[in-house]
Amino acid sequence: MSFVIGVDIGTGSTKAVQCTLDGEVVTVARRDHAPSLPQPGWVEMDPERDWWNDVLEVLAELDSTDVAAVCVSGLGPCVVQTDEDLRPRRPAILYGVDTRPTREIAEITAQLSADAILERCGKDLSSQAIGPKLAWLRREAGDAWRPQDRWFSANTYVVARLTGEWVLDHHTASQCDPFYDIHHQDWATDWVEAVLPGLALPRLVWPSEQVGVVRRDAAAQTGLAEGTPVVAGTVDAWAEAFSVGVRRPGDLMLMYGSTMFFVQVLSAPTSVRGLWTTSGVERGSHTLAAGMATSGTVTTWLQNLTGGAPFETLLAEAAAVPAGSEGLVLLPYFSGERTPIYDPLARGVIAGLTLRHGRGHLLRAAYEGIACGVRQILDLFGSEGGAERIVAVGGGTQGGLWTQIVSDVAGVRQTVPQQTIGASYGDALLAAIGVGAVPPDTDWTRPDHVVVPDPATAATYSSLLQTFTELYPATREQIHRLAQANL
């Protein structure tokens, strides 16, 4: 029997899954890790330790015999600069949660114009974009940046270690603004030369393309057979969307994880200020996306802050608190915010605290605050016709409280699939498709249940949403002053 392997490098862990060609999960392996925060606004990872070594460890737990193909996804878009021997020159800079290139964002936007960037790239320039981070790296490196230097996202760095190939999938490339033309789905070489003259560019591929095979040295390290096909893969959120059948126009994935992430399949490219238009997973496709900066990480922070109680205990306490958290409102901007406010200096706010509030109130308020942000973002998606089907995925779907609160606040139905193993499962399917082991339209997902809004909470959450929406502009000036004083 042939197997396929999917590997996903996430913000909090690396996970590998081995599947049969009909989608049955045989083995799952996981290694936890965490990004480093060397200074305010910087979020980094060590590519050698956190990416490659973790991949080696999870692959060691799988059966390496009779593997038809392997595919890798990863957190992103992020960027690591290496020499020609794939040695990282510095830690990898993570996606939009790393907000260091504020100067570069302003300079590039002024150089090319905000309207032109939105039209050509499908989104405004922000901390999510790779172009300003490459410009920051070039500025920091100065004369040390060499023409032969390469740059990678998380999955393509591992692909390069496996195969020696320098590639970038079209989806990840479409988040390298302003260097990718979303309409032509190709590098915008004139803008590359205008912003970073001489920047070397990787070969563009689609996520389901085979890009090479496992080399001899990588085979010795990984246990995979030399010559095993390697499929490109993509950013983890898009691999996860693919894993649960979000593949038709109008389908939207809502991912409950360290950050809250949204991916909707489009029938044609569009430009919506505040959202990100990207290339999709399947050849020639497009998606509309958004992402918050902190979601599940806020609940982890709260768990640690209150003594590390079992999360099941905290969840039960939060479930016992009535809708509205008895007068608490939480702004979940603990790492700034991406969609919908795009404010790297935003910070978390908890309003309405009294001595009778406990940790259960705080957890429920965190869920409700995140849900209010979800509602605001879904309203933006609605300006383009809205989602016809929402599929909820990720670790945050477990237990049911968070998904129920989101349905109640946002007024939407959410389908939860049976298999929520995540992006690595989508990678396994991409691996099978990429080598022709299964037809391109193969879908392994099966629905489990549907979460529907509770009308009894509608009035409470309508009032809460109004307060949530008013609280950020009311506190922005003071929060910015605090944030700038601690940069």
C-alpha cells in the first residue's frame, strides 16, 4: 500500500501526518515550538532549529517505506535570507504579527502609490507583505547582502533542504507585495527593480506541483527514500482550507488557531481595501483572505496568567458565564492588529472589570472580543457577496464554546468537519494529487455537525458589538502613547 506524507510547520508546532490514498490517517507526529520576541514588534523563528530539525523529528516517527510523495506547508508569509548553501543569515521574520518594516511600508507606498498597489497586488501594503520585510533586510544587511543570496518562506526552505530547488508557490508569492501581479499571476519584475534592484527571484510553481525529489543527503537525514517526489505546498492556512474542501467560489474557511484566519474562494480576482486578494491553491484560482493578529494566543496567555489551570476547567467556567460576560469587553489586540484595523500599535484592552469577575469571565470575554472582530471581518467579506458556506477548522473548534459564540455574535452557520487535523492533512492530499496518485478533484473531507446562532443571545451581542466597535477609537490615542513609550 502506498502512503503520502503531509508536513506543516505552524506558529506553535510542526505536525506530520501519514495517510493512505483514500484519506485514512495512519500516523500523526507533532513537535511544539514557539517564536521568539526579541523586541517589541519583532516575531522570529530559527529556521534550522524550529523548522528543519522539527521536520526531521516528526518524519522519524512515520513509516518511510512506500511513500508516494511528501508535501510541506508552513506559517506565512514569512521570510528568511540564506546564502547559496541554504545557511540562514539571521532568524526568520514571521508574517503580519511582525511589524518591524513600518518605515519600508510607508516608503514603498509613497513610491508606488497606495491605489496602484491595491489594484495590481489586490491588497494594501501592510506588515503582512513580504516586500517591505525584504527591503528591511536589505537595509539592515547593507553591503552584506549578496546577489546570490536566496530568500524563502517556511515551507519552501524545507523544500529546498529536501530537493535543492529554489521555488515559491504562487499563493505565497501573491503575499510578497508589491512584487507579484495578482491579475497576471506572475512576478511584477518592474516593481521589483524599482524597489529592490537586482533582487533574485525564485521559480514560481503551483502548490500541487511536484518540484523535485529527495536528494541523497536529505534522504540520510529524513529516512525518506532518495528520489521520493516532493510537492511544493503553500502557506498553512491555505493548505488547511484545501483539507476541508474549501475549493469552490463562495466557500470560506474560518480557522480557529493562534490567530484567527479567513480564506474565501473567489470566482475572479478583486481588490477590497482591508482584505487580501491572493492566488489560491489550485492552478489559476484566487482567494480573498483576512487575518487577526492574536486569537488563541490570548487564551493561552490567560491560562498562564491565572496559574496554568487545565484548559477544560477554564472552558467549563467560561461556559457557565452568561452571554456578555456580565459587563466585560475585551479588545484582543495584544500584538497589534491586522484585519480589520491594521494598527501595529493597537494593544489589548479589558474594560468593565469589577471584583466579582473571575477567570471564567475573562476567558468568555476573550472569546466574545475575538468573535466581534470576526463579525467585523465577515462584514467586509459581505461587501463582495459574502460567504455561501463557512467551514470552521482548527484546535479552537474543540469544546464547542468558541464556535458557538462566533455563530451567535456574527449570526452565521458554521460547518465543522469530522477531520480537523489541519494543514498537514491538506498537504497529504496535495502530495497525492501532485504525483497523480488520485484525481485532481479528490476531496477527503466529511462534515460532522453544523453550529447555528442562538437567537436568545442576539440582543446581548448586538449591544456588545456596538461597545466593542466604539472602544477602539475611544482608546486609540492613549494606547498608541503607551505603545510608543515601550518600543
